[in-house]
Amino acid sequence: MVDIDATARHQSLIDADIHNVVPTIETLFPYLTEHWREYIRQSAFKGPTETPYPDGAATSLRPEWRASGAGPAGSSLALLQEQVLDPQGAEYAILNCAYGIESIHNPDAAAALASAVNDWQIAEWLEREPRLRASIVVPSQQPAMAAREIDRVGGHPGFVQVYLPVRSAMPYGNRLHHPVYEAAVRHDLAVGLHFGGGTGTPPTPVGWPTYYIEEYAGMAQVFQSQLTSLIVEGVFDHFPALRVACIESGWTWLPAHLWRIDKEWKGLRREVPWVRRAPSEYIREHVRFTLQPCDAPPDPARLAQLFAQLESPDLVMFSSDYPHRHADAPVDATFAEVLPAPLRQKLLTDNARTFYRL
């Protein structure tokens, strides 16, 4: 069970990253047409099988959240309520279903399965638990199809975000992705860039790594590349109402990255004249980061310095990242000692409430 400290227990809390898991492709059969059910049966297609969370990795699952006999961790609403929502006293929690639609090469199959996942989320999660909100799963490799799916379910009050795996076939700033942003803004939805993605492209700038730790630690570089792309390609200038969350990206790298990108923009801004403000200003206005995995140093003085360097109390949102494991507790004594009450309130509740329009 989640063990948050006594201070957090006495105030409302919004969890910006909880995972619900499709246990098997057969789970989606009630939400697929007969054509796709027959296609799956005859072809023995198992659905997306690539996962950014290897079963044997220590970060993939907290031992106490293992769902013995109840399917994969994260596949049971009852266990999610028992293990996270109730112990946290959560006011809201945002579901991020990391079902690897982006790894499916047949575009029609990808679109059909994305729709099925979203209908499954509505019927079996959102309608059964009023504290939950969810991210729309889309075929991100097919932006026009993704936009149609956003239009199909974007009006449902349970959806607050569009899920995009941070690893993509090309940077998300590319104008090919504009239909996704147009649809998200049309429905007043955030866009969540989430750890992982099975697009067939290497997760590093220099090719394929050998070990999972390389990919896990290097994912922060992918987030940095995507943020830079969104800014320099002018996405936030084209879509001034767009909101982007970086989920499971880490965040302590942000001050150094903001300094570096502002410095380079000052010398190279003639190449991108449509970027009229310093890149750090776009990030502080449009982008938010989830707390887990918490890569903050344990030293209270250094942690306080990091928050001061962000120059904004609004950038970080609490998350448990259920059922994954990053620390002994999502909110530990270090945060209780260092953060003043107003900043703590923003981190635990207010930032997510504002960002997700809750």
C-alpha cells in the first residue's frame, strides 16, 4: 500500500500518473467488431507485446502491489482502489494506459484497438470509479487517425489527456503531428508524453543499447529532445492553448536543460524567428512534470535549491506511478522537511487541478 506521511494524509491529493493495464487482448473483445475478433482469433495476434517495463526489472513493480491470481498488476480496479486510491485519500487520479498501440504496423488494426481500449476504459474504469480520469489512447503513428479518435471520445468528461509515448518515429514538433494537437486543443485536453514507446527506433541518438539500464536512464534525453522539438518547430506558437505533461521523465535535469536551451537560442534564434520568447518561458507556461520517478537528491538543502532553480512552483505534479517502483514512498520525509506548506500544496494537489481542469 502507498505510505504517504501524516501531513499528506490530512489534505487532498491528486495522483497524476496511475497505470491501468489491459491483461489480454481478449479483454477488448466486447469493444471490437466481429471482423477484428475473427482477425485476432485466426491470426493468433496477441496485440502489442512490447513493454517499457520488463517483468524482471526492480522498477517495474512494487512487491506489495503484485496481483496474485488477479492478472497483471494494474489490471484490477478493485486492487487499484485498495492499494492506492483509498490509502492515499486521492481526490482524483489520472489513468495512463501504456498499451503499445504505436508498435502495431497495420494502421486499421491500431485504430481499432485504440478505440477498444478507450471504450474499455470508459466502461470498466471511469464509469465505475468517479475519482478516476483517463488519457485517450491513440494510434500516434497515424496522426490523422489519432485525431479522429480524439474527436470520437474527447467529449467524454472522464478524459483529460491524450497519451503519446515519448519515443516516436519522428520528433513531435514535426508538423505531421499537428492534427493531434488541433484535436487536443479542440477538446481542451492536455497531451501527455509518457516514458517508453515501441516505435522501432533506437532510444538513444547513437543506436541500440545493450542493457535496460541504458534505456531507462537515457529516457530523460528523449524527453529533452521532444521538448526542444516542440519549441523550435513552433508548436506552442501554432497552438498557444496547448498543455503538455512529461510523465515519468524525471525533472531534476530541467534547470540545466532550461539554461542550455536558452543559451543556444540566443545564438541561433535567426534560424527559428517564429520562436519569439526564450524556450524556458514556453516550458514554464505550457509544460508540467510528474514527480515519479523522483530523481531528487536526498539532501534537503540541494532539494530546496533545485526547486528554487525551477523559478516556478507550478511545474511538478504529484504521482505514484502505480504499480511501478522508484522509491520506498512517493512522498517521503525529505519533502515534508524541505517544502513550505504552499509549495507542498501545489505539488500534491493544486498544480494538477489547474493543469487538468479538475
